[in-house]
Amino acid sequence: MGKIAGRIVDRWARRASDFAHAESARRARLCPPYGPATMTSRPLRVAALGMGWWSGVLADAAKRSTAIELVACFTRSEDKRRAFAAKYRCRAAASYDDILEDESIEAIINTTPNNAHLGTTRMAAEAGKHVFLDKPIANTVAEGIEIARTCEQAGVVLALGYQRRRESHFRWIKSEIDGGRFGKLVQAEGNISRDRLGRINLSSWRYQAAGMPGGVMLQIGIHYVDVLEMLLGPAARVSGMLAQLVLPGDNPDVAGLILEHDSGAISTLTASYASASEYYMMNVYGKEASAYYDLFSGLRHLKRGETTARPVATENNDTIREELEEFVDCVRTGATPETDGFWATRNLAVIKAGVKSAREGRAVDVADVMASGE
């Protein structure tokens, strides 16, 4: 290895080590369960940056909450900006700088393309604005670390949008695991699929390899990487396979990962944009109990010695509103969101390890991807 390359690897090894210490501290500061007792009566004044499908989903969720007030928006397209402002009754800002210079705006909801996350989030942090950022945090681990560090050093809250982990069935499984009722966790399997045939716009960065490297696994599979790491703990090593089978373009529409977790448990995850319908599934197996969830059958639970899984009733909760309200609560209390920049960068590193594994035909250590920053 040359001297320059060696210095780069050493630099990222040091940053990965610092990152691990920051992650330990992060866990100690996690935002506690929130609700009427902890939410302030004054709504958080936010601006939306980037106007697309998901910005509308988040704006709709904000309107369902009394904790957050959408007051301004900006995107480079004047038509989109004005249409969004009219729909959500907020101010169409003339520029992003206009928003950043407005001292009455406390936070940014950022749904810009992945490759714009670092620049736009850095500008917000330097202006003292808190940031709710759509996942994934970035397209590279190096940029993910930089985003997390920038917000930490500026003293602003950074929360990543991972609403799937908040679904009540996953919360129920998590509580059973935390209560020790699953015993030793040994395995899990998940699938997240959506039918996108005839529904994609190839001009959109979301469906291009340059804008969303890793394709379907980075765009939607990362949600279940997050859930698997929440339930089974961090993944240490990843094997991956990618394929492009149905959709046009240059990005994988089918993907699979095998995760080897620090705990010794093994999980598998598949993701698809090429299947016949939308589908979500997650089974978690422990020595003393197992849980089975899928979109059509709901949640079921089986204890050791039983022969029939029993259904578990869970509510259909408003996950996107809840993640925005957690963000507000962390801004008000100074606590750390469940999915902050450090956590989100680890999730990204798992995906990147899987993409590298598929390309090189070998298992890849997540720590190596963290160290290289790729």
C-alpha cells in the first residue's frame, strides 16, 4: 500500500474508532418515550427542503401533529415550490439561504437527493437549524460520518427518517426481547417488496445507480436492516447478492443479504421492486420464543413447547407522525433520537458491505467499510 493510501486508511480507521465511542455515548442519551407529558405546547417551526413525493408524505404527517408547524418550503423548481406552498399553506421561500437566515425557523425537513445531503445539512447546522433527514443518510459512509459529526459539533439535533422500526408489531417484539422472554436470539428473516413495474421514472435519481447505489436494497431494504439491527444487534459481516430482472435502467431491482450479527445470530433479508405486489415480512427466532409477522396475517407469537402460534393484536399506529414528534421532543430536551446520524451511518455501512460482497463474491466486514469510508 502506498504512503498516501496508507494515510487515508489510517485516517478512516481513527474516525471509525471515534465513531464507535460516539455510538456508545449516543445510546446513553437516547430520547425517552415521548407523549403529552414531555411535548412542549409550542410547536417546532420547520421548513421543507426538496419537493417530491416523500416531502408530501412528511408534510401530511406534520399536519396531523400539534407538535410541529410547517412554515416555509424551498426547491429549485418554482412551480413545485409554489404548488407545495399552496397545498400546505406555508411560505414559498425565494432561496435556501432565505430559509437559513430566518431566525424564526428552527429546523429543516430535508428530502433532497442523497448526494445533496451533506451540503444541505452542513448549511443547516452552520445556521443553527436542527435537521430531520430522509434515509439513507448519504451514498457513502464517509459522507454519513461527516454529516453526523457536523451536526454534533454544531450542537443541533439530526434525526433520520426510519418509520418502519416504529410499527407496533416491531415495538412489541422489541419489548419481548428486552424483557428476556425470547431467550438467546438465533436467527431472523425479513422481506420487503414493492411492485414498481411501469411505475418508475428513470429520470429520477431514486432509480439510477449514481443516485441510489445498491438500488432496491439501499432505497427500501435499509428500513429492515435498521429493524434487524434494532432487534438482533449490530451486524458484523455481510454477504450479498444483487440482480436486475424486471425493471428498466441500471440499478438492481432484486437483492438479498445474509447478516452475521455481533451476538452470533444470523439473519437474512431480501428486497424487491420486481414482485407482483407489496409485501412485508419479518420472523424472529429465539431459544425460548419466536415471532412471525407479515403484511397479510399480522403478528403471531410462539413459545417454546407450543405447537400453534397465537395472534397478537397490535394497533395500526401513525409511525411517520411519531418519528417527527420524537424529533421535536429531542430538539426541546436535548436528547438523542433513536436513529441519529451515527446509527444511520452504520445502517448504510451494512448495505455498502452487501453491495461490495455482491461485486467481489465474498463476505465483507462492516468494520472494514466503516474504516474505508466507501
